[in-house]
Amino acid sequence: MRRWGAGRGLLPTLNHLIALEATARLGSFRAAAEEMSLTQGAVAQQVRALEKEFDCPLFDRLPRGLSANRQGREYITRLRLALGIIDEATRELLHRDTPDEAGRLIVSTTSTFASRWLIPRLPEFSRANPDIAVMIDACDTARPLSGKGCVDMAIRWGAPPFAESHARFLLPASSIPVCAPALLSNSKALSPDNLDELPLISDSHKNWQRWFESCGRPGVKISGPVFSQTSHAIEAAEQGMGVALVPWLFVEAALHAGTLVHALNNQLQLDTDAGFYIMTAQPSGPESACGRVIDWLLAQGRAIEPAGP
Amino acid sequence: MRRWGAGRGLLPTLNHLIALEATARLGSFRAAAEEMSLTQGAVAQQVRALEKEFDCPLFDRLPRGLSANRQGREYITRLRLALGIIDEATRELLHRDTPDEAGRLIVSTTSTFASRWLIPRLPEFSRANPDIAVMIDACDTARPLSGKGCVDMAIRWGAPPFAESHARFLLPASSIPVCAPALLSNSKALSPDNLDELPLISDSHKNWQRWFESCGRPGVKISGPVFSQTSHAIEAAEQGMGVALVPWLFVEAALHAGTLVHALNNQLQLDTDAGFYIMTAQPSGPESACGRVIDWLLAQGRAIEPAGP
DNA sequence: CAAAGACAGTAGGAAAACTACAGGATGAGA
DNA sequence: TCTCATCCTGTAGTTTTCCTACTGTCTTTG
């Protein structure tokens, strides 16, 4: 009997369990031995060894085979469940449809972060690292970092501490109010006191409320177009539909290109303690594919920060 | 890689999986080896063997330990689940609180069958088989014959075929109308045509409707006391509350003792294709405790039948 | 630049698993 | 009733697997 984990667990000789299961299913050592391509004696020894390990008989010996007793039935039913899980996991591992999956790295992030920050920078990475194929899984609900359907890393907005994962800070999430330049041309100077006279574009983060609160104007009524995704809010602002309050890093390129301008002439931004973090199941070394992607991401993040407002 | 079941399944060398799990959890061969009281090389070989078996790396090799890659994380998460199930089943098997459980046999049946048929006959069996302790688990919902909390056999009312279990016919379930003798003394002769003038005691089996239908009187309104358990209906009949339509075998003793009489002078009974069956997970040999109980039950059933109406 | 710590790989001994065969019990069939 | 067939039990002896011990290589660290 083998200890497991921190000594709390107990596991029998696992290889013997296959013989146990087959014997229970087929009702005799002989039939089980035939299925397993072994001799009858080998199977009998394995099962006897388990019964001795447990100090508890699992079968009634009949003149014509065996029949599991109550403890045996109870144990074997649960054993089948466990073996089925291992079997399923093993077959999926063997019959994985993409044989080159080893060099493929799946990054889960939001649609907005992917289109506004990650994808524009990705070609450079791929040129420098042709052996790593980065796949972006844009999904607004978080994907698991371990288990079935897991991803290699996730880039998510949030604040520490993060349970069950290893997180590294990537980028701050300071938001600024932006709009199309045309919206400002023929009107008076804007300030926190009169900004709400323009349409205020909202996304699902409810930033405007906190922004007005930090300006000393709590309870301002937010009216204007509403989008679930930040990227849609940005596009609406570019179309002149109003003022959007969005993370600065998502509109850096648009500000540079002139399709968006800071609505308050770089005066105010909404600082939060939250930011964008890279999350992985465990720390990765700098030489692994995952580690190389993380290092590159962090370098990109450092490169962009000093140019901020 | 081992085939499993009818060849559909595939299982790796199960003993190696413990090393795999520990390595993933502790992040290095060395730490895993220490936990398992082995050398670093042994653990490394086991994990390498698995990776070769799967033809798929499960870990990224870091300069300072290892880190599971995506396939590894996915596999190990599911592996932990399976090992946890085996561990739990094993610990419950080892720490079972009743060491003499091997000689204890749990029979699941209904409260009525237990009190009206089984318990009266049980002392005789126990005298003849002092080594078998029969425990009766009276429960109106069926208990499983395998898995956690399973019972050794169940005696249940029903008709073949029974899925997922081995059934042997024990007793017919023919029902007869019975009542207290006092109920008949000062009244005219009863027949199916006027029986419904007396209170009709019902249990949850809705026998009266079918009984009147088989007498050519469908749609008769059933009025009288209603009980969920047949035994309570019998007790009510004994108290003179009305006529109960119950399996003959439950009132055999009462008819003999005179506390109940056949309401129609042995004329009519309700025959159904259903009956009482002994159900076990698998056939048991005549020498096993389970087999001896079954043989005795069947003998009791045969002994009672010829004396029937 | 050297020391420490980790994994990779290999040879040989230790342990286990498996086979083969003898023995005993039970049921089927002549 | 007797024999045969079938199945489990148990025990050597052999084969295979597993584990250890050790060397080599790489990387971090002081």
C-alpha cells in the first residue's frame, strides 16, 4: 500500500487493479487472464495480493468462478469510474488531432485586448520565434489554466491576489476619456464639469461612474451608447458618437494616428489598482515556449509604459 | 500501453502515474522522489517512460525543475480526479468500522415485506446459520446493488426483465380482499357487486381499481382509508376499518389465526404477472453467504405456495 | 569562475511479475 | 457412481521490470 500526496492518501498497487476489474467483470480469473493475455495464475496472484493488501476478501469463491462480495462490488464500482477517467484522458492524449500541438501555445484573453494590443504586436514575435505558434483564444469568460480544455496562459484584467494561478503584472489599466477630433472642433473647452453634456459611450466596465466620482461629481447621469465590449466603444468613439472612457493602452495607436484625441487635453485619467496580468498555472522557465512568450509580453509592456500620458 | 475492457480502452502503466502526479505537484523529480522514498532517477525514468508511451512530452524542462505543459496539465488534472476516487474507495475499504462485515449480509426490501414475511421466518434461518448475520434494510426506495452504500440483495415487487441485476422469482403477488371477521358477521353475503358498499382500504398500489376492472365493473369509486404502506392497510383491516386488497402472502398468518378473513369466501383474487423477486448484482454460488440466504428464501417461497388459495 | 543543484542517461543488482505445474474441490455427463 | 472437465490455490523458477548508484551536462548563484 502506497502513501499518496502528503501522506493523507492511500493507493494500492495500481497495476493490480486492472486484473481486479477484469475479474469482477468476467466472473473468473481464467476469463480475465485470457482478456489480458496472461495466465490464470498471474491474475489470481494479483487479486490475492490486493485482498491481502486490503486485508479483506473481495470475492466469494464459487465452484465455477468468482463473484464479488459486497465490499468488492462497492470498491470495483468506484474503481471502474476512476479507470474510465484515466482511460478517457489517455485516449484523448493519444488521439489528439494536432500532432504539432507541443509547439503551439494557446493564449486566452478578451476580444478587446487581442485586437487592440496583442494582435498588432504578434507578427513581430512570430518573425523572431518561428518555432512557437501562438493561438489566441478570444473569449470574454475566463478559460481554465488546467484540466480539460485548458489554455497555456491567460491575459486578464484584475487585481492581485489571484487564486490558483501564477500571475505577473503586464500593463496598467489607466483609462482616459477619448473622442473623435471632430467632436471637439466647434465647441467650447471641455472639463469634468461639462463633459456630460456630450454623449458618454459606456462599455461593461462602468468606468464613467467612478471617473465622475473621482472628479468630485458623484451621481452624474450617464447617457449615451452602450456596448458590451470595450473595442466596440472605441470604434463608436472613432465614429464621433461620443466620448469613451477606455484604457489608455487600447487607444495609444489611435491617438498617435489622430483618429482619436484626449477629450480633456491630457488632464485627467482614471487610475485603478487593477491592471492586466499574465496568468499561468505555474511559473515557467525562460527557455520554455510559454516562458519566451511571457518574457516578450513583459518587454512589450515595459516598452509602451514610458510613452504613456 | 495496456488494452482495457473489450479493447476499447487504453490504460498506461498505472504505477507510473503516481510518479507523474507527484512530479507535477511538486515541480521536480527530486522532490517527488523524496516524497515517494525513491531516487531521482527512478522517478525520472517513470515519467520518461510515460512520455514515451504517450509519445508526447508532458513537462517543460526548466533549468530548475519541471513545469507541466498544456497536455500535461490537462492530463494530470483528470488523473488527480481518478486517483482521488481510488484513494477514497481504498481508505473506506481499509477503515471500515465493522471488521466482521464479511459475514454480514444486507437485504433491502420494503417495510411491509420485512414485517409480514421476512422477519417472522428469520429466526429459523439464524438458528440454522449462526455464521451469517442478516441485516434488513427496510426502505421503500430501492437501494443500489453495487457502488457506494450498496446492499447484498434486494427483495422487490416487480416483473421481469430487470435491468442491471440478476433476479430470481421468489413469490407470486396475487392479492385477495380481506377484512376483520366482525365486519362480515351481521350483514348480507358479499360479492364483487356489493363489496364497494363497505369501506375499501387502499395502499399505494391502486389494486382496487384493477380488481374491480377484472370483475367487470370498471369505474367503481373507491372510498375508504388510504395508507402509503401495505402493512398499515392490513393493520387497518384487522381493526375492522374496512376491506383491504393485499398480497395473499402477507396475510397468510392472519387468515390462519382468524384475525382476518377472505371477504368473498375465497372466491376472487387479483392475479398479476408481477411478483416478488430476489435481486442481486450477479449470480452467487450456493456456498456463499448470499447464495445460502437465497436458497433458503426460495425454499421458504416454495413451501408456502402449495398452501395458497 | 567555481560551487551547487537539477535533469539525462546507463549499468548492474534487487524486486516484482509471470509461467508452469502440482494439488484439491466441484459439477457435468456417461 | 465414476470419470472428466473446469476452475481456484499454491509454489518454485525464470523472465521482466524496477530501482539504485554513478557519471555527464546544463544553469543559476555567490
